[in-house]
Amino acid sequence: MPAPVDRNLVRIGKERVESVSATDFPGHHPGESHHWDLARFRDHLRVQLNWLSPSALEFDLVGVDASVANALRRIVIAEVPTVAIEDVYIWNNTSIVQDEVLAQRLGLIPLAIDPRKLEMKNPSSEGPTDLDTVVFSLVARCERRRDVKRGETDTDKIWSGVQVLSSDLEFSPRGAQEALFAGSLPRPAVPDILVAKMRGGQEIVAELHCNKGVGKDHAKWSPVATASYRLLPTIRIDSPIPPALHSKFQACFPPGVVDVSSGELRIADARRDTVSREVLRHPEFEGKVTLGRVRDHFIFNLESAGQYAPQELVPEALRVLVTKVQQVRAALQAVGP
């Protein structure tokens, strides 16, 4: 009879090692009770805005599991809808940029269009409507300036329209779109994106159709340039550091993390630590310091691509997350007890 198999061990060569199975799943930490409690969740949940700029923000999300934080990050990247150029109808293109490359470059231009005012385009519909499609026109020509001086060599002074920029896209309203977008007409979110360069006599004439979509279908619909988080670092001094080593200990961390100005060594701001773990390379600090992270304190950084103001991204992602939860709840209720 074969020996019973220990499912917690795997034999590799002549060594017995622990298997890859583990109990690392949301809400479970060995030796700790993390049963769901709404009152405890309310007491510990905290959201704090650290800084905000016209294009980016940083905030702390405290008191949630990593699965929740990562779901929020992934939804911001891939499931918050935006509007992007989907179809490019090129009537004339005599520039050196091929039609396919030109269409690809145009599609990646972020557009300042409120997606909540449009519907998702139905693939089975016969054609675009003013409810699901926004149209831009692009007419760019490179022509010789009339006031060029003899012997001039600067191409920008010889030719007009040398650079085709995203600002050259003009909104062409259809149906009731003038009233729909009153006060905030559709436009490129960034006006100075270079699309192509041309020389005398060249031109680009095209019509661009924009539709609503999400980043998981194509990156052009993603509303963020970056969306990331990190855990709050912790640094604990376990035993005194000799004064002669204060400067060396301080140099193991980024500026501002360790303070020795008062003659005593103290951790001034662990948040600034980049978790390089440089201090662990030096034997003189062995056993004197413990590095860790607060596992439910997430520092989020979001940079908007221009379709949304940065402070709008998280509320939009939460709406998507709530919709997903409602769909799962409805599915479970449909299954029955």
C-alpha cells in the first residue's frame, strides 16, 4: 500500500518543502480574529486627502483589506468609463504619417467629455446617434506664408500649419448636442499634443467619431495615467543606536525619515521611507531595528489623464464597485437559499 500523501508538503529532489497552499486570503491573519463587524469597520475606516493638484492627488485609505484597495485601483484603471476617438474617417492625408498611424495617434488623445451625458454604443445599432457619438472634424493644411523674407531658413516662419496639434480638433455638434453639452463643449483635454508635422502643400482632412468605453477594452479609455498605492512603512528601534552610528543610520533612509538634530535618534516621518531596506545591509544595526508596514493603511496616488478632475475619479470608481456588489447580491438572491 502506498504511503499516505501529506498535502502540506511537496518533495523536490531529496528535499521536503512546504507546499504553495496557504491561508493568505482577505480578512485572514494567523492567530488573529478578523470576523466581519460593521461597527468595527465604521470605527476604523478613514479617508484622508493629503494633497490635490489640477491633475493628480494623494490620499490615505485606512481600515480596509488589501482586496478592497486593489479592487478600487483596478476599477479606476479599467472600468471607469470615458469617451475616446473610436472611428477615424480620413478624406485626405498627404502628410508622411500613414493613415493607420494617424488614426492610432488620434485615438489616444484624451478628451474632456462628460461620459455621463452619453450612452454606450450598441454594437447591433444601425449607426451612430447624437446620444452615443460625438463628432470632431480635423482640417489641417500647411501653406507658405505670404510675408516670408528672402533667404529665410526657419521652417516655422516659412510655413503655417507645420504642426498638427490636438487643439486643431473642432467639435461638430449633431442633433441636440449643443444643448446637451451647453457650458462645457467637448474638446481635447490637453491642447498641445503633437499629432503630425507637415510641409508645404500637405494636408489632413478627417472626421472623428468618439464613443463611450472602458479601459479594459482599450487603454485609450482609461481615465488615469497612473494609479498606484503603497502601504504605510513602519520603523521600530528595538535597541539603542550608539551616538557614533547616528549619522550612518540616518543615511540609510531617505531625507526626513530619521532625525538626529537634537542629539537623540528618533524616527521623524516613516511615511517618507521608500522601503529600500538599506539599513539591513549593515551588520552593526542587526537586531536593532525592525522594518514593517501597516497592512490596512494604503497611500494612494492617482494622476488623471484629463477626462476627469482627479477628485472625481474615486467617487466614480466607488459607483462602479457598488453596482458590482448589487449585481452579485441580485444573483445570489436569484439562486435562492
